[in-house]
Amino acid sequence: MHSIISNLLHRFDRGSLTRRELAEGLSILAAAAATGSVAQAQDSGLKATKVDHVSIQVTDLPRAIAFYQKTFGLAIVSEDKPNEIVRLGSGRAVLVSLHHKNPAGIVDHYALGVQNFNRDAVTRQLKDLGLTPEDNLDAGFHVKDPEGMSVQIVAG
């Protein structure tokens, strides 16, 4: 980039480039550099490929299961009976995770699937971004968004 700017200035000094052309050339270079910076910033993060599931706290687990089965045709994909968690979806894809827990009626987290998920690498990336990954029963491996919502990170 330095050589391009130097060439533009040299041409301007020799009179073969007008002030307007110099300004246009510098503006184009600045815009190209900014676009490159945005692309680099986007490349440095995790690549989310899908919303994996939404976790909802419920008061009556059988009633909630029946609602999602009858209303949306979802089937039980997996269960964690000791912790009263039932995951519903289509095929093997989990769409909704129901957790018998108070307070009820809230989304306690959602999960994003990311490309090339490797827990150690993702942990390093998150820490490089100034985030603190956590792991617990409720939200699994996750970070908090700026509003405090847990964003679980899973293989995408």
C-alpha cells in the first residue's frame, strides 16, 4: 500500500494527476484497507453455522413435552432424567430443550453450532476476545453475551 500511495503522490507532484484524482485514489485505498480490516476481524472469530437449540425452563415437564409434540410434531431426541431435561427435535436435530426448573417460562440459554468445534481452541479464541467461557449443567459450555444471556457453544 505504501508504494501505491508514494506513486500517487509522485504523479501528483509531476502534474500528471489532479488534486481530485489524488483524493479519489487515496479514498479508494482507504476504503479497501477498511474492508480488509473488517474481513480480518470477521475471520478471527468463531463461525456460527446454526442455532442448535433453545432451552426453556418449565413448571410441568410432561405438559410442555406434549405441547411441543402435538403442536410442532417434535419427538423426544434425548433425556437427562436425573436433571429433568428433555430435548425435542426432528430426527437427531435438537430444537428445544425443556428443563423442569424455576423460574419457569424463561429462555435460560440458546446454543449456536460453530464450524470446526474444538473446545480447547474455542476456549483460547474466547479468552483472546476478552470473554470467560464457563461450563455448567444449565447452559453447558458457554459465554455470556453483553446482556448476560448464556450462549452455549456446540459443534456445528
